[in-house]
Amino acid sequence: MKTADQAAVASVVSGSPAGRAGIRPGERLLRVNGRVARDYIDYRYLAAEREVELLLVGGSGQRHRVMICKEVDEDVGLRFSQDVFDGLITCANHCPFCFVSQLPSGLRPSLYVRDDDYRLSFLHGNFITLTNLTSADRARIAELHLSPLYVSVHATEPSVREQIFGGPTPDVLSEMQQLGAEGIEFHCQIVVCPGINNGVHLERTVRDLAALHPAVRSVGVVPVGLTKHRSGRPPMRPVTAAMRRKLVEAIHGWQSGLRRELGTRLVFAADELYLQAGLPLPKRSEYEGFAQLGNGIGNARLFLESLHRTRPPKLQRPAAVALVTGEMAAPLVQRLAETLGAGDVRPEVCVVANELLGPAVTAAGLLAGRDVARALRGARVDLVIVPGTALKDETLFLDDVTLDEVSQLAGVAVAAASTPGEATAAIRRFDRRRHRR
């Protein structure tokens, strides 16, 4: 297991105690007040004191100590290249629908890492299985109150879980009961796999998780995602449009009963279940705070709300704009195009087929840069707006193609936006640059 060698400083917040002390990106943090920080959680805990001694090592290998005086709980101002310093906890399960195992070869190495680390679940909302927790992990979660955690449950019946996870697993309900008794809360997900955990099995899972409320704060139901790269893997059935409609109907029924019993709807359907079945989205209030936005639940509703506040931008001169999206979000983006088209923008919706992952993958956030560039080739537009959700660090697509490279391949200016407001802002910026030229 690696130690603080992985605690590489990626950036230093300007004007922070660390910035004033002269710490620079590229240095590595070895000790905080004489102790090794295993992760960002330890670092923040150890650095919460008024006086903090940091032991660092620079690129030359020279160690040096930095004393920092600050307010209690004030952020020191260090940002790290990763939040786990002592080695990531990875998944040892063999789920037949694991999306990582369905990726093609040749992508960046980090995409193949099967994270199952409770620390990243707490810090970033990553879903974990709870199948690899040690007694020390449980004690630390309880002691530091690392809550909420995001848990991939999928099923609660042992025989069904064995099919889902590719072998026997610990009793997830028992794990959650123990942690729940320590005040830990959970947001759960169920990936629906037809013929395995749907129907009566899904109803049983929802009922079992509802019994753990209020420790269980929400349950998200999402359809299984299948790429074209499944050679050598067990066959899986997709969730059809008819199944999606039945799932939404069942979830609405459970919501009604749970709201009467528990005062919360508790279980929520993924946006794609509504969009791909052609069903209307729930109202804002029916998402009860949007606890599972990172799981694709509620983003479409927020998109529409942003659209209602959007006004067509006034430009120096009209601009032809291509709005790139995947098939699933095309109806939403079409509504954005209609709004923009009421002003100086001549919009067109460009629905990009996912050649990298296959036709069954229709989410805009999983588009590859080369697929986008291929679809735009020959387009007679002034500006292209691609979905910001498809980018890592605002610049890099899934296939490591950058925004600038897409612009060069397509021969047109390209910007990224995730909301209607961001799209109109990008169009205004383009218009100002164009006017200055």
C-alpha cells in the first residue's frame, strides 16, 4: 500500500495560508503535524488546527517544513492530484453489466479503474458496493461520520445479488443497518437488469430499503447500460421502451405509498426512463431536493427550468449555431433550439451517434470527440456547442480528443455548455470575439 507519496500538490489556492507560505504545485505532502495523511479526509482533519506543520518534498527530493498559522478549520489551501493518497480501494465483484468492463481498449488508463472506495463515495458521491469494507473501515466511517454514502445495492435477496455481483456478497442490509445505527445515511441505486433483478425482485429491494428509512434517504432506479463491447461477457437484455414505461408506472405507485407511510417518495426514476419512453418529467417538487443528480436523476428537469429563464441572445450579427447532443436528450435540446431561434441565432440540433460505444449508448455525456468531429464535418455553421457533461476538466472527451482538436477537425469554433444559460453565454462570448476581429 502506498503512503503520502501520492499526495501530490496539484494547485494552491491564491491568497490561502499555503499560498502565503510559498508552497508550490508539484511538491508532495509527507506529513501533517507529524502524521501521514492517508487521504484528503485525513488531511483536512489533521490540518484543522490553528497551527499546522507540513512536511513536504520538492522535485529535487529536498524535504522542508512549513509552519502555518491560521484560524481553526480554515482551509490551508492545498489541492491534490487525487483525494486518496494510500492507494484506491477497487472493486473485486464481477457484475455482468459493469460499464468499465464494457469499454473498448485504448482509452486513458484512469477509465478502467473500478473504484469501490468509501472515501470517494463520501467526498464525491461515487457509488460503492459495501462488499469490501473492513472492520477498520466501518469504525472510521462511524468515527468521522462519513455520511452520506452512495451505495449500489441492485438487489437485497442473496440469490439475486449473487447473480448481479458474480458471486456471494456480504449482507448489504446488515451492513447498512450497522452503519445506520451509527448515524450514517445512504443514497442507493438499483441498476435494473431485465430477467435478473426486475419485477418482484425490484419490488422486494425497494421494500427492504424503505424499511431502513430514515438511514436510507433516497433510492435511484436506472436502466442497465450496454455498450457494443461485450464480447466474452454474459448476455444481457436491454430495458425496452415498454419496460421503461412499466418501470415509471411502478415507481410512481411506490412513491404514492411511501409518501403516505414515510413522508417521502424515497424512490426516483432516472431521467432516461422518462425521456426514452416519451413520458413527461416530474415536477421540481417531486424530486425532493435532487439527491441523485450525479446518478442522472433530475438533471432534465433542471435543464427545462433553466430553459424557462433563458432569453435569446442579442448579437452584433446573426450566427448559425449547431447544438450537439446524443439521442436521449435530443427532445430537450430541440426545445433550446426553438428558444434560441426566436432571436439572432440560427440553431440546428446535431444528434451524434455513439460509434465508440455503440448505438444503445445515447447519453450526451458519453459522446466521443472523434464521433462529434465526424458528425460536424462539412457543417455550415459559425459555432458548435457540445455538452459540457461529455468533457473531463472542461476540455477532454472520453477518447482523449480535446475541444480544440474537435474544432480543428470540424473547421469551426467549438464551445461547451451544460445548461441553456451556459449555451447562451457561450454564444454571446463568440459574438463579442467575432465583433472584435
